[in-house]
Amino acid sequence: MQSAPPLETIADLVAAHATRTPTKTALTLVDVTADGAYRTEERSYAQLERNGAALAKRLSALGVRRGDTFALMMANHPEFVEAMLAAAMLGAVFVPIDPRTIGEKLSFMLSHAGCRGVICSPECAGAIADLGRNDLSWAVILTGRSAWPPSIARVNLAYGDVLKEGGSCDRISISSVDPIMLMFTSGTTGNPKTVVISHGAYMSRARGMHGIELNVDDILYTGLSLTHINAQGTLRIGLTAGLPVVVSRKFSKRHLWPICRRFGCTMFNILGGMIPEIYSIPEAPDDADNPVRLIISAGMPPDLWKEYERRYGVRICEIYGSTEGGGALTNPPGTGPIGSLGKPPPELEAGVFDDEGRRCPPMQPGELRFRRKDGVPIKTTYFRNPEASEAKVADGWFRTGDVVHEDEEGWFFFHYRIGGGVRRNGDFINTALVEAALIKSGLVSDVFVYGVATPRNVAGEKTLVAAVVPRMADFSENALTTYCGKTLQKRDIPEIIQILTEIPKTISEKPIERACIDKLREDGLLS
């Protein structure tokens, strides 16, 4: 299908749609109420443009100027997208923050990004108030005056009051290299790094649908947070192609398929812990009775790949990418081997390198790196961290930090994240394979397999742990261990079964390994 003409910013994009199809629904937000009903909020292109302009006018009056940063801290709401548009209109920079963030981490994020203000929901305003003193000049809060939270800035406004003021302001001329967003990485080993994403990068990613064909009647869905790059990808693809986007307030494996059926969604993304969680729901005769034609996956285990396609009547498209950009791989449906991350788009070259920076031959694992074929350097900018920015590129190649191998046909296969692999008896364990086997046992509703170093491990090796959430109250650890002995090779059988009520996860549904290890210690399972 024809995409929208190349425009400079997301605000330009929405304005163009608002001119051509003002009443067309661009965005539907779905919230599941306590009684299981679906409460929705919709925005047409005209409404998004009008509300974004009204917000931009008020922010301008508060002193927001080109290059100023402000935080967005809320679950998925239409106001999140309107605030993105306001930032683009003003040349300001929005900083998405996981709404669950509290304490020292929240204080660090607001301070490190230099946020002058915040647009947030009431519960997030409470988290900011708990910090005590801060440097916020203003706050716009998603609530009415009847439910006003503690004052968190020198000027506190209700979002609804801002929209009632209406109007618009003069739009700033934007360059493609101007930043639109500062996005924090997961920060698994300390304070997170902050990726600077420019307008040009944001818009080029929106058009980067290598290997994926969109139809004029497609409806996109995401249950991931708009504070994460994956959900942002779904949003910008929809806005670029003029396709409706349905967004859940938060991810729910139980409501995923009912929402897709209710709203006619034809495509969605899954990654990380979502993959086994969704599959763990007991199979039903009508699983394939849904409108979804394509699932875009990041990290689909080979053992579940065909199971997803069979059970749900869908096709799988595997896509590899990162918050930093720099490179991508795509394995379109029916094109490459099952389990492969894919191949790079035509403008990029991908290679595998060993620790000494030498190119690895086919089938030998090493770090995945990218470079442009036209010689234009790939750069990543980490905000206020030039050392990390420089280290991201080596000899003109963008370093991903992921260990992969390339087969004889040029298809790439993931092994592990550098520093995160589980080595046991001299071999690296494919934790995704173990997770897929455990979830297919029918005994658990969620699983995360990881490694932890103990005194009995030799240097460089780890003990294999399976963190599981039992499906039934009468769960038997012995039954799961027996199943593993019949299903897995001896080296792949977890040495520790860690039973949890839920697996701690990031906003992108990625299991938090350090939290699981801390719980192991608390429960005395590490010796």
C-alpha cells in the first residue's frame, strides 16, 4: 500500500492526515475494568492534531522552548500521543518514563534528562511527590480538580483545563537531526543509559518496514507501554501508513485475543516474556478464530514458532532491532529458516566478529555488528555519556552487544547477550529452548530460565535456574523435574526450580534477572 509522503516530524504526519481524513479514527485506547468490560477512548486525526496544538500552546506559555526536555509518565493514554505531538510542534524533547518507576531511580531519570516539567497520571504524580524536593517548573496532570494529587511542581495544571483553553502556537522549524525523544535503556547493571532519538531517526524507522506488506484494511495492536521502543514502533507505523492503532492500557495475556477479535486487529508485536505467557493459556478449539494475520516477534523460540502459527492461524515475522537503532534484521513469513532473526535490509551489511575484532566464518558465534553500504557512519548518541556513545562503534561497525552466528546462506541466529549467557559444562545453554520446553509441559503459566554463579561453579560457568509460575494449586516440582528429564538433554535440565507467584518484568515484559536472583537469596536457594 502507499505510505504517507515523507514529512519531517510526527506532528507533520498527523496534520497531513487531519487534512485528508479528519474524522478517521487514528487511535483507540482500551482499558479493562474490574468487571472485565472494555472501556475505550478514541482519537481521530483531527482530535489528535487539535489537542496536541492546545497543549503546545500552554507549554509554550510555561516557557517550553526548542531543546527543552519534559517527562511523560503514565500508563497508555491518548494524552501520551498528544504530548508527543506537542513536543514536535515546539521542538521540545519528551522523555518517556516507566510509570512504575519510584524512588532513587525516578529521581535519577528526571535529573539526568534535565526535565523542566512532567505530564503524568495522578498515581505517578504521587510517586514524584514522594521524592520531596525536585527541579520541576511545571506539571500537567491527567485528573480533574476533584481528585487533585499533591503539588509536585511550581505550577500544577489539570490536563482537561489545558484542552479547554484551546488554540495553537507557532510551530518551530525542525531539522532531521534535532532530538524528539530521550529513551532510557533497561539499565540491568546500574543506572540506565539514555538514547537520543532524532526526528529523522524516528521518521525513518516508521518507514522501515523491510519485508512486511501492509494492507489498507490492517488494524495494528499493541499491549506494550508507549514508554518502550516496541510500542512506539507500532504507533509510528500506524501513523505513517494511515492505519488505525489499538492500544491496551496495559498488557494482559488473558485479554489479548478477545481484544483483537473485538476491534478487528490484524497485526501485533510480541517479545520477551510475552511469548511463553500467551502460549501458556490452555488451548481452545476457537484459538484460530481471530482476525490476526501476522505476529511480529522478537525472540520467538523455534519450538514455539510453528505452534503459534498452527494454534492461532497466523504467520510469524521475526524482527531484530534495538532502542539505539543502528541496524535491523527481518525474517518475513515463509522466507527464512525457523528460528532465524533474519537478514539486514538492502542498505545495511551485517557481520559477526570475534573478541579481537576479526570477522567470523559461517556458523561461528560472535558479536553482531552493522554498517551502512554507502559508507555513511552509523552513530548512536547516549545523552551526557560520550564515552558510551564512542564505544558503540568499532572500526565503522555498530556494535549490538548480542552474540549470534550466520549460516552459509546469510541468515543470522541469536545465542545470548554479551555478559548474559549461561555457560554449563563448557557449553552455552539455549535458555529459550528450555523455556519453550517448560511452557509446553502444561504445568506452568509463565517461565524464565537464567543462570546464577554459585560457589560450586567453576569460573565463567553458572547454575541453571528455572523461575516458574505454577498453573495449578497442586503444582508438583517433582512432576516438572520428571518432565524435564524426558524432554531435555541432561545439560539443559535446570538445577534449581524457583517457584514464584509472578515473574518480575520490565515495562517491555522482559524478565528482571537480578530481582529473581535476589529472591533466590532471600529464600535460601543459593548455597
